[in-house]
Amino acid sequence: MPSENKFLILTPHSILKNLEEPHLYDIRNDELYELNEEAYQFLRKISRGENPPVPDKDKEFINFCLTENLIAFSEIPLVKQVPLHPSPMPSLRYLELQITDRCNLQCRHCYIGEGSHQDLSMNQIQKVFEEFEEIQGLRLLLSGGEPLLHPHFWEINDLLQNDVFRSVLLSNGTLITRERAQKLRVHEVQISLDGMKEGHESLRGKGTFEKTIMAIDHLQEANLRVSVATMIHRKNLSEFDQLASLLQSKNIEEWNVDVPCLEGRLKINQEFWVTPSEAGPFLSYGYGGGFHGSQKNFTCGAHLCAIMANGTICKCGLFSNEPVGSIEEGLRTGWARIPRIPLKDLTCKCPVFEECRGGCRYRAKMQGDLFQPDLFQCYARGILKGGG
């Protein structure tokens, strides 16, 4: 325990977050620890450089934090910024920031469709970073288009030097060389891999599979955490077992499996679309973290919003045609306007309702009713069976 010659400090990747309840966030490992008021006040004191005594009843907690490398002993105190104001309610924890709609591929399922070569300015991006820190956000998703095509991508990359939130780059991987992987300052890169060679390239174009696999290798050589995102489509249904083995061989700890919506280019490439009964069973292949869902009494996205490449703020990228604000108005202002649907308003009340929370509201809307269940989740969880 701390003494006159030793201080307890929060490690560089640990930061206090005053959300609905106080938490300690391990940014690099993406772990969120809820704190009681006494523990929060103790950690606030050591964040201010104080050397408070540890009550006997808290020694187990302190030992846990030491074991998890959340705090450490130091010869000198380390002062870290402590949140001055609570987060909004509900808290904005996950922000998708579409820095550009430029892309080097013409993926047949892309919901954006044909981009307009729009880019957020450096001033806009820096403003969002500062406001996301002030609002006590946890995870920033840098997306596009292909983010590496932003004219000032490497300047944006340099803004990510300080551990104030977790940064995740969403990329198709084809532009990530060994040299570029070494330069990245993000905590994680999520690579889109939509099947084995045949399935992936049917969606994303010839020659993309090998480049994507090489990107995963380059990123792992650079000691960056790599996760994988896969969209279920007509041409990869027979490849999931092979793909699962491939990801296991590369020690991928997180695999996000989802279904594209009939928007953008998929509207003219509907031969790739699969029905809820066909796609549902494949959703169970995914594993790991990456949770951006809801908590308490709301449907999906209760803690998430998106900023599009034109600067508008919306519920998520799929709701880009229903903006609620803009960067100029401020992130906190836009967040307050996000429409939230209480669970009690949904028409579904099945046995897994509390776990599923109705699934994706955009898919439900596309199925005819914003308040009905997302049928893809119904089939994934065995609530519905058979054809259809």
C-alpha cells in the first residue's frame, strides 16, 4: 500500500469516467469497471496527485487494480484529468466518425452507395475529438468510405497520441502496408473480411482477398489489436466454417458478423441479399467484444451515434437521411436530440426479449414497422424457424 516514499497512480491507459455510474475505463484492453462512490473518490484523489491511506476494507479492491495494471506504484505522483461534469443521460459511449466517404473499392453491398468525395475538415475532426473527450466517450470508430483516403489522414492519426478514449480504425485493409501499419496510432483496427477468396472478392472485387489477409498480418506484426467484421451474403454462406478456422489460426479475438441492409449499392445487387431465415443461423458465428448495443430500458444504440462525412449527426450511419444536428451545433446538442425507443414500445415480447432488445431498428423499419422485431434476430435466436 502507498507510503511516504511511494504513490499510487492510475496507469496511462486507465481513466475515470463519470457515466450513469462512476467507472474506471481500461482503454487499451477495452474494459469498463463500475465503481462504488468510495472507490471512485479514492481514485479521484490519487488522480490529483494525493497519497491517501487505504482503508482495510478497500485493500482487496486495490490489489485487484494492481493485478489488472489499472493502478501502479510510483516514486512521484501522476496528475491526470478528472471529469468535471457527469456525462449526458444516457451517456454517449460509442461514436462512429465518418471522416470521408471516399473509397478505393466498389463493394456491391455498400449502404453509402456512390460517395460524393466529402471529407470532414481537420478543424471539424479536432472539435469532435475534444467534445467526445469532454462528454466522456469511450470508443471512437474512425470510418468512411475508406478512412486512409482522407487527404489529411496521417495528421488525424497524429491527434490520437493521448489515451483519453479508445480509437478503432474501420478499414477494408487493402491500403495497409507494413510501413503504414507501423505508423498507426489507433488502439485497434477492424478489418472487413467477407468470406474466403471467392466469397470476399465476389463482393469487394478481384485481388482484394490477399491484400486484406496481408493487412491483418502487417497490423499484428505492428502489435496492433485486429478485429474482423463480416457481412453475411449469398456468395459466402458455404464459407463460414473455413473463415472461422482462418480467423482462429490468426488469433483474432473478436469477430463481428452482421447482415447488410438493402440500401445503397445492394439495391442494384440484390442477388447478394439473404432472407432472415437464411442469414439468422450465421449470426451466431461472431464472438468477442465490440458491444455497441443498448442498456437499461431502450432498444439498440442507446449509447451510440454517428457523424457523417458531411458533418451531420444521426442515430447511426444507416439513419443518415434523418439527421438531428451537425458538428457546428456541437456533439452534446446533437446527442440530446437522438430519438430513443423504449423497449416497452416494441410489439415483440418473446422469451429472449431482454437479451435481444428487438435487434436492429433500421432493419425493423425496412421490414415495415419501426416497432416490430428484427426478424434476422428472431431466426438467429431460434424464435422463428423454417423458411421465409
